[in-house]
Amino acid sequence: MLSFILNQRVVRTDERPGMVLLEYIRGVACLSGTKEACREGECGACTVLVGRPRPDGGVDYRACASCLLPIGDVDGCHIVTVEGLIGEPLTLVQRLIVENNASQCGFCTPGIVLSLTGFCLGSPALSYEEAVNALDGNICRCTGYVAIRNAARALCEKLAKADTDPALRLASMTASGVVPEYFRAIPAQLARLHADPRPAGKDAVLVAGGTDLFVQRPDQLLESDLCFLSDRRDLDYVHVDGDVLRAGGAVTIEEFRRSAVVRRYFPDVARDLLRHSSTILRNKATLTGNIVNASPIGDAAIILLALDARLVIVNAGGARREVPLSKFFLGYKKKNIACGEIVSEIIIPLLPAGSRYHFEKVSNRATLDIAAVNTALRLTTGPDGTITDIRVSAGGVGPVPMLIAGLEKFHGRKPDAATAEALGQAVEAAARPIDDIRGSAAYKKLLLGQLVRAHFASLAAAGAAA
Amino acid sequence: MKNEDMNMHVRGASRFVDDIPVPGCLHAVLFTSPVARGSIRALDISKAAAAPGVVAVYTHRDVPGLNQVGHVLKDQPLLAIDSVEYIGQPIAIVVGDTQRNAQRAVKLITADIEKLEAVFDPREAAAKGLIHGAKRVLVNGDPDAAFAKCKYVAQGWLSSGPQEHFYFETQRALAEPGEHDTIKVHASSQSPGAFHRHIAEVLGIPMHKVELDIRRLGGGFGGKESTAVWMAAPAMAAFILKRPVKLVLDRNEDIATSGKRHAYEYDYKIGLDADGRILAYEIDLFQHAGACADISLAVLGRSFLHVTGSYNVPNIRITAVSCRTNIPPNNAFRGFGVPQGTFSIEAALERAAELMGKDVEAIKRRNLLRDGDVLPYGVKLEGVNAERCWEALDKKVNIAARRAAVAEYNKTHTSTKRGLSVVPVCFGISFAQMALNQATALVNIYVDGSVSVSTGAVEMGQGVNTKIRLVAARTLGAAVDRVRVDTTNTSRIPNASPTSASTGADLNGMATKFACEKLYARLRAFAAKQLEADPATVAIRDGVISVCGKPADLTWEKLAAAAQWARVDMSEHAFYATPNLHYDNQAERGRPFAYYSYGTSLTEVLVDCVRGTYTIEALDVVQDVGESLSAEIDLGQIQGAVVQGIGWATMEQIRYGADGRVLTGVNAYKVPDIKFVPQRFDVTLLKDSSNPYAICNSKAIGEPPFIHGLGAYFAILGALRGVRKDKPAPGLPLTPEKVFMYLHEPV
């Protein structure tokens, strides 16, 4: 039996763990404020807040797409739908949306209310820029967003003096009228929730976020035994250990992006991952899930390939092996992992001295879109300025996320325009794209060459600026 | 005044079709054709019928009445009989206890369909004579003679792509059977009158046994105006089973099987004199209509009447054909053919400017419509605001300075280029289909002073109910909070025209005003009697009754109660038909529109020439809305329409497979998001504009600003043409892929 708090009510349910939360909310709990408009995490109409207890007794609230979120994964959490935001008569976010005329047909509006509320509760900084980032997964077909941005701006102005300390955030947002008073009692109520032990059969499907799994085969997963990587609190870490960064297998992409060590050692990666899906998906999707999913165009795989990441894979018996990411992808959706094994950790070497990293992605829409082509570069130069190591990854141009082989010939060259040109040609020649929904093969091949040249131009520009 | 629904939207309390709780409701799912054109040799529904949870499976044999939902021509069966004409054409309806069970059962249906040759190219269809209706031709002046006098002649071909509505609430309806073989249908529909008729015909019962009720739509944009399949199917199932049945399309089903904005192909030839004056224009329109006529001929007609955009074109030859191809029938979409018509001349002028080596703005400015100009179909214009909008924009942004700044930037930058475009808009308001320019309103005043208004207008976020509420309160003299706009219901309002063509507030607002005027006169006379005053000295405003300007000892509520007690009729029905409209289809001459909405915009973009991506950097719009009924609502309409237009012009792209299948699902069909919209997005409403032809001197606002989205296409194109001109301009939309290939693909 699963237990969670839905708005103000404790729910205990025997529904299958693979039922998505959206279906539970609308179909079982009969709360119709949460809307279904795509079922693929592409629109944000079904956004809810998931409040997960922290070890320190607090609760972390994150906005998530409920259409891709199995209820098994919210066991022990506080779920907030729009019906749970009861203000006097409106909450601050709701009031500002009305004041700024940021709603027309109203179908996307509850999702926007929840995303902005999630921003207030969970965003490290309460800046306008972050508020817009928080809305990167909420599509609105009516307003043209101007009014929504105005509401977001007004919200940040109202909260300019609010306390952003995570420990005091809930209290400060309750005081600001962002969430109702009953939120104050939720941490204690969650602590009292009796969580049943969850025996997962040995055939259980491991859900590492599920934001792609539940697009691909929701019907099958509804019937399956599931186990959830989010239960593995021991794998929820990001830290630096000597000259590597270690990210536990359960870390979500958004947590990774926000972690202090990633911001310190890989600030560009933190920024680039904003191009990965959207906030309401990154709040659930994991780096390991994105890798094991083995999409030939996965942004995380492309970034980590260039960074020479290694995967720690453990089996049910606890046996542990390390696989370089470049040896993990064996063929289209085929990978070097056996049934019962999980990726428990990703090891990313810190950038060696003289190393620089750059990521390029072109998609039809810049945000929340799958790339036509993505590529990353890690370039290391010696004291004399010549190349000592070069790694280029490329997605969308073959059956797997590729690490381009045979680039040793560029060692010893200066990273100048001539090298960029030669490298562009070499990488273009290695590409084997196909015509598909993301673009023609000819486009992707030419584009990859350009993006490789762009790597060099961008690094040069950054170097000049520095 | 704000859209009254927002307070509920933000609390998730607004009720849409799928939010109506109905115990025991069954779910209908359609089995549709997997083949673009073919003969059905056999259909096996037995496995589906025996599947768990399945209550019934229906085919064309089960249709109780007429198996037909063709909107204009009777060419669209509800359920295919022996042939199919597009992938996604409904063949059977599966009804199950849950949507999931019905969906699973649909997969068990097998159809043996002999594939026949299908056509997916509109020009090929036209060449084979596969067209809907007849080819339309309009000639005005003497284009041949005029071309001979032109110094510059530009010609070529163009294309514009389809656009998916992406209304958030997909197509859906809930049907509940009642006593005496009646049925009530809650539908997400813009077309109460027409769908009412379609449902009655399919069920084979008189219209008075069908009640269609519409509270609100989660977006429509035209996509819920003409295709009744998704309302008629659950109605049929509910009618036969005598149980409530709901049909809700999932997103990918909706994208794959519903109509889109029509793609067009164009052949154009434009001629100008040495001063840049347009002397002659020839334009052939090929509309990619799809397998059934649906509403395509009306859309084509509007394109046909708008091919001159905002310009005076003295000599013209227009031809237009609606091409019958084997894709899902396309339908109405905000702008209804006007964006496509306008696109043709804007593109022709861009090409002409290139030939002349001049800034296109000068040419556009020179040819803008003025009072006294005559449109190709014979209307002599008055009250033209094209130049006023242009001047207002110029004053705001200084077009020449902006153009110079762009040129300067491009001189000093190679990996990025800027582009800008000024787009003027002239949009005829009225249904081109004369009969639709009518509306009725029913206004009831209750004894407690509360007022209920019913009209044929459908609320879909555009704020029409708020505008009607305002008109009613203003005209009656009641306080706004005493007035409520009820659902759109065919039992209260018969034969309503669709809420489309931007006319919702114009037509229904006017009918409401007429009804309220009658009630006002009646109540004022009664109040005068009560107060023993001369009726001429009595006024009712904002719920206050006054005599000679002084508040009287009589409240609105007391007046209502007293009037009813004194047997005064407290209910009024009124009718409005737009006056002085006429059009001769043979001669292609007439006055099809009551008035025109104008606007001008400037769009500026930055193109990343390395990656083929672009950013819309700034948008400035001046729009003529007459005397706005609600500036807040009109601003929202403008912003939303412009962004939708930019989506059409840039990233929104549907790909079809070689077999005619829509390949683009929700994960690939991208519409503008919050980060795509320019940081500078400034909208000004044209000052001192009035309009005697619409409600309270306002002007229609729903569609005209959509055309400004073209500015994104032309601004990007301008940047591209600055880089190279050795290949033809790519068609619309200008996706990053097309931009990149234009710049980088070897010739």
C-alpha cells in the first residue's frame, strides 16, 4: 500500500505503483484542476508539486510533470495540486497571474501556478531569470507569454526580501502568502506517515526518474513490478573526491545542475544542462536514466562523453565494475549493462590544467526540444599552447552517442582556425546521420561540422574575454 | 475590464468537458484508417467486441441517421463505408468502460484495405483535376496592359506550410441521453449551430431533441469550428446505448487526424513602375485542402480576397483552387486564409525590392491603402487606417533609423546578422459566407435584479463573455456584478453562427445590446411611473436610478422586483444581422466585409549564421482596435496572436511520411515557449480610432494581429539574403534547418 499526502489529505491506496500521478489525481481522487494536454511532459499542464522529506526534517518541494510520474515514486511525499493552494481568496502567485492578465483559456494556467509556486519554494535564487527558467516546461498557446513574464517579474519583486535559506524557505513562503498555512504542519505529518516496506520482485523494472520510460510504454509499466532509484537515498550525492567529481546514481539532473560543486568545477555544464528538457522534467529525470536510456541524442551522454566520464555499475550481489562511458554504448539502444545491474555512480574527472570544455546543441526550439545535433568538446593544451588531448562527442549522427575516434592526429597542433577547420571536416566525415523527424541527414552532417568549428570559435572568444 | 474567468482558472476551478463528473460514463475511441486511399475489402471487429470492458463497437451500418458530417459539402461520412481517403479517417467507434480498455480494443480491429494511388502534392492534384468546388478567378483592371508598362517585374513561386492548432484542450465531447430519445452534448466546439445540426442528422432525430451545451473551450483557434466527427461519434454511441459516453482525443491522435492551417503554394508576378508604385499583380493560389472539402472553400475565399494585403493594386488577376489530396481535411485556423493571402504579396514585394535595389519599406509605404482606393472586388475604401498605423509605428520606432542600424551591424559582423521587417495588416471583418453574419441574444432579468445573458458566442479564452457582460451592464444600467453570461446552449440560442472570423463580440455583442436596449426602455418607463417622473429625466446607470441626475429612492433590485410584480416582461430576445453586406460570386464583386482592421508591426531578429538558429529580438506593434471594449483583453489577444503567427512563420512544422502519415507528434511539434518570445514586445493601440460598424465603436481583434507573425519570416529572410542571394528564398516556415541549409548547403 502506498501512502502520501495529497494537498491536506493523507492518502493510502492500493492502486498500482505504475499508475501515473495525473491519472490518480483526476481519475481516482477526482480533482479536475490538474489538466492533461499531452501525456509526454511536453506542455506542463499537469504540473504538480512533489514535496519530499529531507533528512533534516524539512521538505523539498519540486514542480514535476504528473503525467510521467508513477505514484510508486511519491510514496511518503506531499503532493500539491492547484486545489491545495487555497489562499485568501488567492495565493500570491494566483493573484499576480490575475492582476497581469496572464491567463486566457485557462487550460495551462494551473500548471503555470504550480511551476511558479515550485520556483518560490525551491529555487536557490528568487530572480526573474530563474522564474523564467522555472517556466521553461510550461507551454501556453493563448497569451504569447508577455503577461506571464510580467506576472513572474511582479512575483520576484514581491519576494525580493524573502528569506531564501532552504531551512526557512517554507516558513517564509507561507508568511508571504505563496502557500497556505497548512503547509507548516506537513513536515511533521510526513514524518508520521507509515511507509510500508516495498518488496520489489527480481523482475522489477528500475525507474530512474521515468520521464522517458513513461512516454514510451506507460501501459506496460502500469502492469509491471517497479522499483525506484529515488528510494536509494545512499545514491543521492554529488561531491568532489580528489581529482574527480562523483555523482550518485539517484541524482536528478536539476539537483546535479544546482549542486555547489558542479557550479564551482563545471559552471558551463550547469548552464548547458538548462538546454536539457525542462525544469519540471529535470526535477525528476536522472543523469543515469538519461545515459542508460541510450538515446543517440541524449544531452547528458554527449556532455559526459567529452568529459571522459566513467560509470560505476553494481549488480544485485554488490559486485562493482567501472566502465568508461565511451565503452558503454554498444549499438542502437544496446548498452553494456546486464539485467539486475544499476549505474550507482558517475565519475567525472575534474578538468585537468589547460583543459577547456564546450557544448553545442541545435534544436528546432532552443528550449525543451530534442537536438538535431549536439556535440561537446574537451580540449587540453600544453604550456606551449599545442593540443595534448582532444575529445569530441557527437549526438544525432549515428546509432549511439558517439565519441569521435582517431583525433590523436590533432595532438601537437595549435587550436587555431586551421585546426578547427580540419577537425570539423574529420568529425563531419565520421558522422553517419539518417533522415528523421529532427532533420535530414545532409543537414545534420553539415551542422555537426559547423558546430565543431563553433566549439573553437566559442573557446577562442571566451579566452579573449578572459 | 479583466477576463472574468481568470479567478477560476488560477484555482483550477474552471470546468472543461473532461472535468464534468458523470458516474458510469463510457469512453469512445475511434478506429481510423491506416491507409491514405483505398477500398475496404473486409473489417473484423469481432476481437475488439469481445475484449475486456468493451460495451459496443459501431461501424457505418450502425449510424441511426445520416452517415455524414461534411460541413459545407456532403462529402465526409462519419464512419467510412467502403473506401478511405486519408490516414486517420474514422472507420469504427469502440465504446468501453474505461478509455484504456477502449484504446486496447481498438488495436484488435483489423481492416483489409486495398491500397489505391494517393495524391499528396497540391499542384499534382490540381493538374489531375482533383479539386474541391470550382476554380475561382478574379480580374480587375487590365493586368496584361499594365505589366507592359512596368519598369520592374518580379516573379516566382512560394510555399507556406501547415500549422497545428495545438489548442490545449484536445477535441472532445460528452453525450448524455435523456428522456423521449433526447440527448445533451457537452462539447468543446466553436460551432454550436452547425454541430447541433450535424448531431441531429447523424442520430436521425429532430434538432429539438438535441441540446448542445458549451461552457468554455481550452483554446479553439478555429480548429473546433467545422469538423463534427468528435462530437457526433460519442453522441451516436450514447444515443444507442442510452448511457453517457465521452470521447477525448489524446494529443498525438489529435495532431495526426485533425485538420491544420492549410499549406499553400503560390505562383506570383508583380509589376511596379520606376517610382515603386504597384501597377499589376498576378497570383495563383493552390490550397492544400485534404481529402474532404470541410471548410476549405471558405478559407480559400478569404485568401482570395486578401491577396493584395494592405496595398493598392489597380490591375490584378487572381486564381485560386482548393486541391483535394489524401491527407486529413484541413480547416479553419486563426486568420482563416488571410495570413496566406497576405504572405503572397509581402513576399512578392520583398522580391521586387531586391530587383530594384531599394529598401522594401519605402515601396510598402508608397503603396499603402488610402481612402478612396478600390479593392479588386470593387469596394471603395473609407476610414482607412493603414497609413495612420504605419506613421504611429514609425513615430514610435523610427523605421529608417532601425533599418540603418541593422545595415551597420551587418557590415561589421559576419557570424551573426540582423534582419528586420515591417508588416502592415489589413483584415476584412465579417464572415465571407453572408448567412453567418447573424446573432441572437436572450437576456433575462430575475426578480432579485440579477441578469442572465445567453448568446451564441463561445468563450475560449478570448474574453468574449467579458465583453458581452460589459455591453449588457452598460446598456441595461445594471452593475457589472449583477450580470452573468450563461453557457452557450442550443436550447436557449438556436442556429448560432460559429464563434470565429473575429466576429464573436461584434455580432453577439450587438444582439445583446439590442435586447438590453429594449429592456432598458421598458424599465425606464416603469421606473418613471413609479417615481412619478418624466421618463426623459430618468436614467439607470451602474445599478443606480436617477431623476434629473439625482439618485432616486429606488434601487435596481427593487425596480426589478416591482416591475415583475407589475407584470412587466423581464426577458428579451434580440437579433442582429450585419447590414449592407452583399457579394456576387459569379462577378466576384461586392461588399463582403463590414469594415477592416488595420495594424503595422516591426520585427527585428538576430540570425546565428554558424548554427542556423535565430532570436526574435524585438517586436513593436501598432494595432487598430477602434474604441476597445477592454484594453486588457485586446492586448492579450494581440500578444497571443502575434506569437502564434511567429510560430507559424518559424518553428512550427508538420512532416508527412511518403504514405501520407503525419510523422510529427507532440514531442516534435514545437510551438513558441516563454524563452522564444522577444524581450522587447511592445504593443500600442492606435489612438483616436472609431468604428461605426461594430459594437460600441470597437474593432475585431482575434485574428488580424496574427499576420504580424509574418514579420519574423521576412526579418530572418532579410538577414539570409544579406549573406547570399544565389538561391531561391526558402518557403515558410523558416525553421532552423531551412535557415542553416540556405546558408551552408552548396548550390
